[in-house]
Amino acid sequence: MWFSKSGSLPENGKIGKRDGVHWRMPTAMALCWFIGLGLAIGHHFYYYSLAIGHHFYYYSLDGTIVPGQSQQEWALRIGTGMAFLTKTFLTTAVGIACVQNLWWILRWKPVRMSTLDSMWDIRGSIFNLFDLHIWLRGPNVALLGLISWCIPLVTVVTPSTLSVRPMIGAVTHQQQMPVIDFDFDKFYTMDDGGPAGPSPAITRFVAGGVIQGTILTVPAAPAPNSSYTLSFTGPLIQCINSSDYVSQQVQDWAQKHGEHYTSFMAFEPSSDNMTIGLDILNNADTHYSYEDYEMGDENADVAGKLVLAIWPFMNIDERWVVECGMYNASYTVNFNFTNSIQSTEVTNLEVLNRVLAHRQHEMPRPDNEDQLFAFTGMMSAFTDVLVGTCQTVPSRCSGTQLYSTALIESQQIWDLVYGSDKTLKPTNTSLRSIVDVASELGKNLTLSFFSNPFFLNTTRGPMVNVTVYPNQTEYLYSQRNLLIAYGISVFVSLLCIITGLLTMWDNGFAFSDSLSTILRATRSKKFDEIVPDDSTTGSDPPPESLSNTRVQWVPLGGRDDSVAGLMPLPANAEPEKAEERSPRSPISFSNRIQERKSYQPTVSRVNTSPDGYI
């Protein structure tokens, strides 16, 4: 019982309704709920970990890169810890409310001891929820107990809302990339008389590139998943359709020499007079005196090029004459690598100038002489692969490796080999003109230099922006699931707290479930009469007679007893189901304000037994 500051009862001898509720229980209940709410919000938005030195939490982690395994482990640990703490504070608040409702039930109706045991331990053992008497005698206590068991489910849902998924990142940095090294010794050879011809290295390189037809595999640098753009100048073998003048000369020579069965010729004219080159091609072992020929214009554009003639004997609509020359060109190329598989795209290609054959040292030496020899060596190796002739009757080729090269994928060479047999034509593939195939072949040869470190210089290359795409892991936050889980638990626990506050207000007291509370509430001597001497150890199970005993909490003056608290009812008392006053909802307290006046003790009763008040 509460006294005034002077140590005596209030002047009117009554206990005020609100004076009996100590601040500790409602404060603890509300404080636990607010802490739980704060942890739930913090779990969603933000957390700073001194141990890691990074900003968390789930909302701020969403879409960010996982720095490493340790950071991911800490993220899950802290998330689980915050979910555990949220659950702890919310269930504590609900537990306090549950205790208040239990005493409210005991005040309004007698309850058997077995039912009271289940109510008291409903938060400690889930099996008590299966006691039907709890739901009949104290549904509010049963419901609060069930809620206290369900709130911990947030520790299952909320930590799992943060997961990881693989992704490809992007990191850009500057790096020096190699360029083609136009060193004389790599492209050309020397003998006693001076420069002799293309080196074995460039001969083998060009032959392999012409046969394969595609860009040779470029090493994935600096990473298997990376990309960069490189601008440089380099050689370009470009092919075009010959002029009518050159094409007519080829036909005239073929008809003059009766080359009815010649299907292909490739030669290198020294002037715009095709006769000398064609005679040398078809009579390589015969000595010719150039005095017998009209030399022609040695400065003509076709001079020094490689001329390819298909069906030279035929008319112009069936005859194809193509000339390929060496040029200096400016390249802008995107190199992209995905799992070390290259994808090369020429975004800009500009022809700068024609490069004539350069086979002797000059005085004074040109500044770009090594580059001139490199271009010449590359063109000579390309020419050596294709120079020669092919015939249809009998079907054979002399000198040329035409049928081994990628030119076989052009429409003209394909028809040359397979004729009108359409069954052999590759499916889902449209054959292109020999001009297009040959020009692409020349471009691919240049880009293939970057596949061979022998032809590259890594110290004089430009600095370019290189983007690396590392395989990374990023956080994925399913905030909807977290907000739903926390929202339901926080809202339901708030309703429980309101119920607890209302029952406190209606009881006029606040209770805890401590041993001292039970000790003070069971001071009635009648408990000694109903507990057998052989059951005072408190061992489980309790005797049946004690389990069936009904008890009820009454304040001082509520019944004929010397003390307040839990009172065992006599055996002839009304049974539970005959209780006149059925328990009312803790929400509907306004109609019972006058009823509580009957519980106000008299001064004489306070003086006789002041102990045991709660």
C-alpha cells in the first residue's frame, strides 16, 4: 500500500487509482518497445561499426560491392545481432504486458492452480499454449504469450533480407599499351648485297594470318575481362577492282596465249604494262630481254601491286581483276575481352598514303626507313602466298596457295572451286565479293600483330584508359521483407503494451513475475492448509488436490483475510464456470471506476497488517 510522504494514509483514507502504479514497470515496458523500434529502424537504415570502419546498414549496403569475405561475415553477424536485440526488447515489453494481464485475470475471477501454472509459465514453455483452460479463462494472457513466441521469428526473416549476387564491376586506370615495333631485323633480312627479302618471322606470320583469315588471338591484357581503345598508324593491304585498262590487258594476254583453262592468275606488275608480269609468271624459267618489251609507266598506281585475275580469258561480265596494294593507315580500335575471349572492333580507319616497295637502303637514309622495309616485307610475304596460277583441266594450281587461304570464302573463288554445285554452299552464310574478303584479310593481318609479342614494343607505347571488369559480389537488400517483418512485430507489440498499460491502470498496481512478488502475494495462511507436508519441496508435478485449488487475487479488504494478495478459495466456493463477474476486456475500464472503490482498505486493517501490500 502506498503512503503519503509523512508515512500515514491520505486524509480521506483512500488509495488513489494512479498512486499504486509505480513508474518502473510502465517505464520499462515503454522503454523496451522504443529501443526495439529504434533497432528495427537502424537495421534498415544505418549503422557504423568501429570494428570494421565502414558504414552499414542494410539500406546503405544495397547495391554496394562486398569488399571481402570478412566484411560479408561481419555484415551478417551485425544484422543477426540487431535482429536478436530487436526481438529481445520487443518480447520483454510484451512479457511485462502479459504479467499485468495475468494479475488482471486473477483479480476478476478465481482460477485453478493448474491453469495459473500454465499462465505463469506461458512464456517459458510453448506447451502451455496447448492448455485449453488458458484460452477459456484468460484468452488475453494466452494471446500475449503466443505473440511473445512469434516475435522471435523476425530473427529468421530479417537477417536473410541481405544477400549477395555476382556481378561484373568496372575499374578504369591508365596503362601503357604496346605498339607495333617496325624493327628492320623483325621484318627483313640482309645478305652480302644488302636487304634480301622478308624475314622468316614475317613470312610465317603472314602465311598463318592469310590462311586463318581472322584476327589471331590477342592476349587478354591486363585482365581476362577488360577493354581499351588504341589509336596507332600501321600497314594496310587494301584491294580494289582494277581499272578497265588493266582488266582489258589481262584478257588480251590470255586470249593471245590461249589460256582457255586458266581460272586464276596472281602476279606483280612492275609498270602499267601487264605483259611483262604475265610472261614472267607463266615462263618463270625462261630468260627474257626487257629490250623486247615496251616497259610502260613504272610510276603508275598499279605498279608494284598484286594483281589477281579470275577467269582472265572470259568477257568482262565474267572476268574479275583485282589489285591489292600496301598503304599507310590510321587505326582506332576497341579491344574488348570477356573471359579472355577477344572482340575487336575498328571504329575508325583512315588511309593516309600509298607505300611503294622499298628494297634497298637509300642515302640519305629516310627517317622512317625501318617502317618502309617493314611494310615492304609484309607485302612481299602476302604476295608470295598468292602468286601463281590455277587451271581447271586438269584441276591444279602452280605456285599459289590460293585454296588454302581465307579467299576461298569469297563468292568468286568459291564458284571457281565448286562451280554450280549449290549443295556445297555453306548454309546461313552469304559469300562476299573477293574485294571485300581480301581487304578485310589485309586489315586483320595488321591487327594480328598484337597477338605476337615478337612484333610489339612495350616501352614506347601510349598511355591509354584501360577498363577492367572484375567478377565482384554486391549486396542485395530485400527491404520490403524486412519492413513487413519488423512492421508487424512492432505494431503488434505496441498493441500489447497498450493492453498492459490499461490493465495496470485498472488494477491500480504494477506487477513483475519475480520470486519476491510471489512471496509477498501468497502471505495468506490458508496456503499452508492446502499444501500437503510431503509436497513442500516444490517438485514436479504438483499434487492433484493443489492443482484443482482455485485462487484469486484480492486487494486488502476484498475478502475476509488478514492480508491482501492471492487467496485460496474454500472448497464450497462457487466453481469457475459459475463466476458471476465474467472478465471484461482490459479496453473497457471506464464502466468499473466505481467498482474499484470497494477495494479501498480501512485504516484499522492497515494498522493490523501493513505487510504484504503490492
